[in-house]
Amino acid sequence: GCVPPRLRRHRHARERLRPFEGGPQVKGCATAMPKKVTATIDELNEQKATLERAINIAKGDLEKQLADRLQALEAKLRSEVNTVQANLDKFDEGQAQVLESNVEKAVQAARVDIGNSEQILRTEIQALRPVIHDSIQGTREYLEGRIAEVDGASRDAFAQELQNLVMQFDQELSGTRGSLEATIAERAEVAAEALSRARAELESALDKARQDSMAKTAEAERVLHEALQTSVETQETVNKKMDTKLKNAVFDFDSHLADVQKDIQKRAEASAKALQEAVAKAERELAGFHQESDKRFEGVDAQSETLKQLFSDVENVPTRKIDWVIKEAASRLKVPDTIPEGEDELPAFGSWTSHPFDIAGARALKLELRLYRPVEPPSEDQHKGDLALFLHAPAGTHIAFKLTIGRASDTFEHKFRDKEPIGTRRIAFLKEQVHPTDFTLTLGVEILECIFAFEKKPPPPELPEEVEGSEEPPAVPLESTFRMQRHVNNRVLDQVKQQIDYFRKRTTRRIEWKLEEASMMKRCFARGAPMRSKEFDAAGIEGMSLVFFPSGYDTAFEGYCSAFLAAPQGASLRCSLQVGPQARELNHTFEKDGQCGRANFVRFEEAVDRDEDCIFITLQIEEAHLDLTAKMHHPPPPAVGCRSFAEEAKPLRPLGSTVKMQRTVDYLPHVMQEVKVLPSLWATKNTHELAVKVDGLRPIKDV
């Protein structure tokens, strides 16, 4: 009626693995449902580590118990075999058959005992496995129910961690079961091999034992019975020790599990309270962050728009010219042939407007192309073309620009005060300006100078903070804007070049003209046929040139060559003109366009440089000034010429006036005087034709 030790161990194991107090109900249990418990990730990790350590301890104890039991069985079998082997030597030959049967019975008993032990171990392990699995499943459901009451974000993390823990625990149990089964199988194979070897040895020994006396059988049975009794007693002692150790381990585990449960409940309550406070604080901070973010995003949008406009300004300020290319212009540009709604006649022109663009600091400019239809009678500029180009700009834009239609262009300077555009008259025909290959029409605007006025709002000022205890209200900042003018001048380089050229003209005092191939000049240029240099500017006087007659002027002596200086009206010069080695002083005022020089300047042979076969002509200006005269007419106002009904009044004639201006060039130091070298070009005609005669030349006596 007593419970066997193995069954007691099985019962203790079931009690050890029952669900902890307050946990989920295992199937078949009737304990009350405890209060809801929540836990954090760290607490679950600690519980997981504790369970893993308990599993490892139980696994180690089971493996150790199994190894001890197998070693005891193996030692028992070896002692029995050794005892039988020792006693067989004393048996009589007549008792060999009895001994053999006894040995067979002992072997069968040992096999049955080993099989029963193995079956009991398998039964215990199989019985423990569903209990452990049910306990783990119940624990997992309990923890999932508790974690579900926490915040949604923590619930997923806890469930995932618990699921991983269950899976890991199942894997550990599966590994433990597999290792136990493998160990049992290995030990069984070793025992079977040992029994096989023992049986072989016994069978070999039986041949010898049959010759022993039957008297020794009783002694052998006695010794064998004593050995078996000792083995059973030893095994029962070992089982009692193992039961005691297992009870102690189960008690320790139950007490530790209860402590862990209480600690988890306390931590869960603390974490729930902390979570509620953190959620409330996070909601308050999030609301404030949303307000601050909205305000900052509004500022960022305004700054982005400002930066976008600034980038556009940076891009368009250095832009000087824009071309508007119209594709398929010949077929797309047509004068409307239908009367618009609300009008009485066909429109005089077709109009096309470009997209707005920014250029040279100005914004929102547009080009407008107009294609006019021919009218009868013809307009005053109809013969010049049928295309006109206009520019639209915001009011307040002061701009100097050049409009281009194909190869035709016109320049304007205008300050826009309203929405009316400014543009060209008819300056080109459509069929002439369309490109012959790709059929495009190129329109352009080039900004020479631009003054663009616009308003810019400053950033909103920060409101001053109220001072506690102050009765005066905080000062409110003024609302204001900046009115700005952007000035872009693309004519600076041209103007500087013009001034530099003018300064170079003022500093040029020496002109050198080299005439090559002097030996052929008299044969190519007959008497009265001149060689005229390129026009040059020097000493502030423009449009001067040198005139050389290799065979002499009409009134020159035979063998002499003539040289003259041509200058514009109003020029007064004091200079030196040199041909070869001969120099002549000239001091003359040109009352009209003409020449000044000498008909008999020098003999031609003396002027020629024999080494280089050339003639050097040099003009050195010492002093020069230019008188400019402008005549004007001043008509009287209309009221002065009113007629009376009583007496016929005479019409008044406009009054004349003259304005004189003298441009004088001061003396320059030698280091600032520039030498201008004229190209040595011959005249294209070298015969005695009238076209070769230099206009304005007069006889020497008139000069």
C-alpha cells in the first residue's frame, strides 16, 4: 500500500512545477484569479533569467541522477559478474547446468530491472513534460493578460519578449529531452554491450563450470542473493537521498518564485504610475512642441520664400541679355482674321506675350511681339516691316535697354510709371527674320542700365517681455518697411572703354607712317596720285589723316614729293611733319575741312631709306585745340505773333544764336605721350583718275 520512491518523485515534480500563486490557472486547478499585475521589460528579463537558471539547475540534477543510477547499475552488474566468475571456479561439474540456469535468471532479472528503470525514467520525463508545458502556457497567458493593460506601445514589446521566452524555454526543454533520451539510449547500448560481453564470457566460463561440483551452486546462490540484497538496499538509500534533495530544490524554487511574484507586482504598480505620469508629461510637452513647431515652420516658410527670391535675384542680377525663341514662327504667328466679340472691325495687329522673367535686378518683365497687317493707305513705317517688339515692366522701373528682332534692333531709355509698355516701331519683316532651317524667330532684350525700386518688409520685431511690478505697459514696436533701389549698370565697361579711348586720343602726340616698297611708288602713283593713310585721332582731335604724293602734287617741282595733314573744321594745330630726314613746321587753323602741308616737301630720292626700301613719315603734335560751333534758331512764342482784326501784323522771324566751345589739350609729359603707328597701306587706285584726287586739296598759294 506504500507509494514507490519513483512515484513519489514524480508527484513531487508535479507539485514543484505547479503555477505560482497569483499566476494563471493550470487546467484542473481551482485557485482564485489574482489581481492584475504589470511588469516592465527589465523585470521580464530578470524573470526570464531566473526561469532559465531554474531550468538549468533541474536539467543538471536530472542528468546527474540519471548518470549516478546508470553508474550504480553498471557497478552492480560488474560486481555480480565478478562474484559469479569467482564462485564459478568453485562449482562442481555436476551443478553446471543449475548454475547456468541461475546465471540466466540473474541476467534476465538484471535486464528486466534495467528495462524497468529505463521505462520508469521515460515515464517520469513524459509525465513531467505536459505539466511543464501547461505551466509555461498558463504563465504566458497570464503575463499576456497583464501586459495587455499597459500602454499599446509597451504591450507589443512585452508580448514579443514573452513569446521569445516561451519559445526559448520550449527549445531548452526539447534539448533537455533529446539529451536525456540520447543519454539513456547510449547507456542502454553500453549496458547491452557489457551484457553481451559478459554473456560471452559466461558462456565460455560455463563450459568450464560444468566440470565443477554441484555443491558450489548453493554457495553461489547465497552469495548472489546477498549481493543482490546489498544492491537493492544501496539503491533505496540513493533514491531516498535524491528524493530529499529534490524536495529541498522544489521548496526553494517555490519560495523564490513567490518572492519574484511579489516583486513583479510592486514593480508593475510603480511602472504603471510612472507610465501615466510620463504620458501626461509627454502630452503636455508634445502640445507645446506642436505650437512651437507651427510657429517655426511659418518662419521657415517665410525665410524659404525670402531665400528663393534672393536666389532669383542673385541669378538674374548678372544676367544681361535674354533671347525669346519662338518655334515654327512662320506657321504659328498669324494676324487674326476674325472680328473679336464686342468689336466692329478686325484688329490692326496680332499680339503674343512671353512669360514673366527677371533680369539685371528687375523683376516681372515681359516681352510683347506684335505682327501688323498691311493697311491702305500705308502707314508711315509700313515699308520698314510688320513686326514690333515691346517691353512691359512694373511701375517705377527706370531702365535703358535694347530690343532685338532677328538682326534688327533699337535702343530705349524709359521710366515706367504705369502699365503701358514701351517698344519699337515696325523694324523688320517676319519672313526675313525667320531662320531658314529651323523656322524659329529670335527676339531679345539686352539691359544696358536698370534702376528697380521695390519695398522690403523687415522681420517682425520681438515683443518686449513684461516686467513684474512695472505699471508702464511695454512699448509696441513701429510698423515699417524699407524702400530699396537696385541699380545695375551694364554700360560701365563700354563707358570706361570710351573714356580710355578718349584719353588715349588725348595722349597720342606722335604719329608714324611707314611706306614700304618705295622703289615702286613713282611707277604706281603718277603725278597728282596720292597715298592716304588710315584716319586717326590724336591730341583730342578726331578724323585726321596723312596724305602723301610720291610723284608730287600737281604744282610741285619735278622730283619732289608732297605731304599734307588733313584735319576737320575748327582744328588748330602747331606740329612738325617729317618725311625721311626733312622736317617742316606746321601752324594752321582749319576753318573748314581741308589739308595743310608742303607741295615741294623733299626730293623723293632723299626721303627713301635705301636699306629698308621704305619712307618714314612722322607727325609730332606740340599744341592742338578744337573749336566747336553750334548754331540754333529760337522761334518766338505764339502770343507774340497774334494778329489784330484792326491791323494786319507782320509775322516774326526766328532769332538765331551761335554757341562756340573750344576743346584744348594741355601739354603732357613725355612719359605720357603715346606713339601711334599707322598701317602702311597703298591706295587701291594708282592712276591719274579723278577718283584718286583728294577732296579738299587746294593749291599751295591758297594753303
